[in-house]
Amino acid sequence: MLKSIRWKLTLTYLIVTVLATTAVGFSVLGPLERRATTSLQDKLLAEAKLIREVVGPELARNEYQAVGREVDRLGRSIDSRITVVAADGLVIGDSWENPSAMENHADRPEIQEALRGNMGTVTRYSRTLKTKMIYVAVPVERDGEIIGSVRVSVPLTEVQAMLGRFRRIVIGGIVFATLVVFTLSVQIGRSLSRPVEEINNAALKIARGNFQQKVYYRSQDEIGQLAQTINFMARSLKEKVEEISESRNRLETVLSHMSSGVVFLDPEGRIQLMNPAAEKMLRVSEEDSRGKHNLAVFRNYGLNEKVNEVMEKRSAITYEFTLVYPKKQVLEVNLAPVEGEQRQLLGVVAVFHDISELRRVEQVKSEFVANVSHELRTPVTSIKGFTETLLDGALEEPETARRFVTIIDKEASRLARLIEDLLELSLIESGKVPVRKKACRLGEVVEKTLAYMQPYIERKKLEIKIEIPETLQVMADMDALQQVLSNLIDNAVKYTPEGGAIIVSGERLGKEVKVTVRDTGTGISPQDLPRVFERFYRVDKARSRKQGGTGLGLAIVKHIVEAHGGKVGAESEMGKGSSFWFTLPDAQHG
């Protein structure tokens, strides 16, 4: 029986009716519940703030008994439950329960949030009152210090009762609509089922390739017109289906293999077609986007304006825009109108190209050229200036000449180091430096690195601590690992004042080993910290150049570690020192 179109129509109407009425009811129920809960939270927040003004001074003076009396007095004048909690979670006063019999509230989420200086709002089951409650807690401060919190709460019975009444109305509406639709759908299905079955049988034969099949139905109503349409379709379908199928296959093949994203918009700006490259590039699904307006899908007002401009002017336009979520992406789109034989507008085709890498390379190239020019200009200018001074007569003064030549030698050495670091960084980035990994005992590599730097360390009277287990090993190129440690320890020595300390530690984290170089130096400001691994970026430019830095050491560290499959990072606090860390594969899992 359920295979009949009559009952299918009936069942479909019933399902649609039930789903629609249920969806409408529950779509209203959610916002209604949230609105009721929000209103209740606002009321409780206002009460909590007023109560805080009353009990706050007494709590600040540690007059806990007076706080309890005020809570009892205020509790008799409002319907809400009032609780005052000290900073350690001790319940000082409660308008519904005996505070001395209540457990410590330090673990209550709303109390924890209030003690952090924020408003705490939680809906949960009360272990004390054995019912679901809504809680709002606010902090109580004394001279900027949080000394406790005031919490106001009420049971959710009011909200639940209102929602219960609304649910009963929704259920009644569903039942009534179902009965009405059932009656109507049975009548409609009965009148449609017989001729539709005949048309269905004929359509099935046509679908199976019998294009000679005809439908015999003499009525002139809509079903009769449908029968005539099917007969016409059978005559024309054979010659059209192959042509359409062939064209579609060609189009789908081309679009699916294009690296550029292609989107077709109808004259109303709605999406009608999108190839896989566009789905990936724009982070949307064709299935979810088809038929929707481009502004609703792409959420880009600039792109929508350009689409409208193409439709208005009937000319192609190129537009560039940036997507920022979930990652920054620069896209270039070529928009062109699509016209019919009568020059009527059929829509707009948009071809998207991801030019993020191109723009990034342009920016990196520009920054690199600017930085290299700046770094080279300083020593070259110094060398040229002192050389000209010598040629102008300073050679006749041996002491002055010696001092100038010493400066020229120092600047030339710095220039040579800069060029060497640039070449090394270029080789590492290009992957031309082979990474020969083997198991290395981390402690031995650290001690070997420190041995080379011992005179410098002793000159500054620095305390060196090594906190690395003897058995800890990493999979790494030993020379590259020593270069990483040398750069990090050298930085720590440079920026740690005389008498300070440097700690080199290592620990196993799963399949990786984390190595940290900590110092007690001047520290790095929060705005500088995210950029310390950039090429030529210096926290203190004058001091870095004075101490011989090229600005490339940490960039080299970053690329060496990444070539090993690891990560780098830095943490710092001004006046207390900095920690630079990196990870390498653990030899036990290598």
C-alpha cells in the first residue's frame, strides 16, 4: 500500500508538515529559552552588584558575622538565593542554607570566574539544593585585590514551566496540522494516482531508451498537458540527449582539471556552477552554494560590487581581494559577462587565481633587498668614510691612522660575516645543505659547544647550568646541531649581564626532544618577541651591531631546525631573561 503514489503523497505531506511545524516550534523555542535565561541573568547580575555594595565594606573588614546577617536580611526581601564566598572558597553567608554546613565553594565554576575578576555565569545542578539553578557571581575587591565574591541564584523552574507550556502548544499544533493534511492528501492522492501511474510507466520506458513510447490520455487538464509534453519529449529527447551528454562531459572534464577556480553566476548574482578548484580556493561547497547569492556565500562586498559592474557595463574586469580565515590568501578574479545569441545577459563567469605565493614572494623580495641594502650600507659607509679621512691626511698621524685602520678592519670583518651568513642561509633555504641525521647524545654536544665559548663565558663571570639527562639522544646532524646551540648560547652570553646565569636543558616530549636555552638577561619586549626569528630583525639594533651580530643567527637556527623536522620558539619577560627552545626527533623513535 505504501508503494502507491497516493500514500506516498500522503506520507510526504505528513512528514513535511510534521517537520515544518516541529522545526518552526523548536526554532522559536531555542531563542525563547535563551532570551528568558538572558533576562534572568541580567536581573541576577543587577541584584549581585547591589548586594556587593552592601556587604562589600563588611567583607573588606573581615566582619563575617555582619556579612551573614546582611545576607539573611537581604534574602528575606528578594526571591533569589544570596551567597557570599571568601577568596579561599569559604562560604560566609547564604540566605537559603546554613553557611557552616555548606562545603567549600572554591571549585564552583562561577566562583572561580568571579575570583579571577570577571562575572561568572553558570547554569548547573546544585548539589546543595538538589535542583537545577542559574548562578551569577561578581568579584568583591579591596584596594584592587579580590577578597571574595557575591553570588545570586534562582531555580530554573520559571523558565522550565514557560517552555513546557510552549512545548504543549507546539505538539497540539503538530497534531492538528497532521490531521488536516492527512485528510486533504488522501483526496488529492486518489485523484492523481491512476493517471500518474500511466504517465509513470510511459516515462520509465522512455528513460530506458524507448523513445517511441507514447502516453494516451485525452483529458485537457494539467495531467493531460503533462502527457502531451512527455510525448513531445520522447520525440526530441533522442536527438538532444547525446548532444547534451557530450557537451556536458567535455565541460566537466575541462573544469574539473583546471587549476584555476571557475564560478558561473546567473543575472541575479546567484551561483549556478563551481568547479573543484574554486571549492578548494574559496573554502565553500558547490552543493551548499548552488542557487545562493554570491554575497551570502563569499561574504565579500567588493567582489559583489564588481559582479554588478560587469553586468551593468557588459565588460570584463580584474579584481584582487584577500581572504583572512582560516589563513590569509590573496586571490585574483577575472570577471566577464556571458551573453546569449540576442545579446541578453546570461550571467557572469568568474575565474579565480591564487596569487598568495606571488604576493608573498614580492613582499619578501622587497623586504630582503631593503634589509640587505641597509645592512651593507652601514659597514661600507664606515669603511669609505674612514678611508677618505686617511687619504685626506690622517695617514700622517700614526696613532690616528692605526685607530682608523682598526675600525676599517672591524667593519670589513662584519661585512664578511654578513656575506657568509647570507650565503649559508641561502644554501639552507634552497635545500642544498644535506642533513645527515644520526643519534647524538645531547649532553655531549652541549658540553662541546660550551667548551669553545668558555673564555667568553669566564670573562663575563657567567654561571652555566646543564640540565640534560645523560641518556637523552636526538636524531640530528651533529655539526648543524652544534651550530644551532652555538648561536643560541652566543646570544644568551651577549645579552646576559656580568654575573648572570645561563641554563641549557633538555626533556623528552613524546617522540620529540625539547631543548631550551634560558638566560637571566634583559629580556625581550612582547612586541619584538614574535619577530626575533626573522632575517635582520634586531631587538636592540645598536647593541646588536656593536657586539658583532649580523641579524641572521636566529633565522639560520630556524631553518636548520625546520630542516630536521622540528620547531622553534621563544619566551621572554622584560628584566628577567629569555628562553629560546627548539625540538628535534627523539633518537628512540628515529
